[in-house]
Amino acid sequence: MSYIPVLAKDNVLFPSAEHALNHPEGLLAAGGDLSVARLEAAYQQGIFPWFDDHQPILWWSPNPRVVIFPHQFRPSRSLSKLLRKNLFDVCINSAFDKVIDACSEPREGHSRTWITPDMKVAYKAMHGVGLAHSVECYRDGLLVGGLYGISIGNLFFGESMFHRETDASKVAFAHLVRLMRDHNCPIIDCQIGNQHLTSLGAVEIPRKKFLTYLKNSKRQKKIDWMELPQNLPPW
């Protein structure tokens, strides 16, 4: 039987990510809270929360880790064609609350979502202190797709995306990748892989290598999101 530590609410310290379980893959700890201080400490150590309404807060650091290398990103032929059409107006941080609310809606074929009400409150608080950010796609003034995640140092930790118009989330993602590439972000963390992320170029790397990127990022210039243009130029 494997055991995981239960975190105290008055202490934001985590066990080392290398102590995460192999089964279930990456489970590191339970409990604690979703305060800004704890979430920031978690992401700084390569740890993230993932649970649903019927579980306690669970903290994860999987091995391998799924990432995108912005400087190696090449949009597919179909995505390149879509980007050239310039169908969407793409912005950053123009509607964070609406993006996370849309991302929290259950996917087709699922009755529940891991973006619980408490998670939404927590990440909206992260946005309020400048740690969580969103990318939005608009068409004719309507929000039709987007994504959100956490920015620590010069790294970006993707959390979720949504679309109400075909491929709008892919367009938002392509603009995020270009933005991160232009600001010397070496990796975008995708946490756990799936077929959709693989189609966008996500690859697996060992957790040890991921943690090295995280350590090195602390010596790099932090991305100042307040200085970024809210309206992103066409691809």
C-alpha cells in the first residue's frame, strides 16, 4: 500500500515532486487549500492540483511530463491555412473570468468537470494578482474560444481551453505559442497528454528534465504581462 502526505492548511510546503507515486502516476499529496500562496508555491515546484467535487484536493507531478517547445512549434497545414485567413480577433486577458467559466463546462459525453467552483475562485484570484492569464478568440465581437494558464518566470503552464467555433481554441493556442516564443519561453507545460495536445505538437519529457527547466527559469527574465499588447497581431 502506498501512502501520500496530507497537507496542513497553515503550511504551504510540499514534499519533493520526485516523491510522487507511480500508481496513480504523479500523485504527490492531498489536502491543504487553494490559496494564491499555495498555488504559486506548487507551480514553482512543478506541482498542480487536479481533482473533482467528490475528492479532496489532490496534488500531482507526473513523470513523464507533457510539454510544447515554442521554438519547435510548427502549425499543421490545416491550422496554418486557418491562421492565414485571420478569421478571429485574438486578445490576452480581455475576458479571463468568461474563459475559465467556459472551460469549466462539462465536455460532450461527460457529466462532471475537474474545474470545480472552488478551482474557478482560486484561479480568478491568481489572475487578480497577475499570475493567471488568458488568450481569447473573438468573431464579430463574440467570444468563441480561448485558453488560460499560469505564468511563472518565463514559463507558461497551460490549464484548459475551449471552443464554441471550430478550431478557435487552436488559433488561441497558436498565438500563445508565438507569444511565448517571442519572449524566450523554453517550454509550455501541458501537464498530462492527450490526442488533441499531441496533434498540436506536445511531447513527453522526463520529470527530472522538466524540473531542470523550472529551476533554470528562475534565473531568466520574467515575462511582464502588463507590458504585452492586449490585441495580438495576425499570425
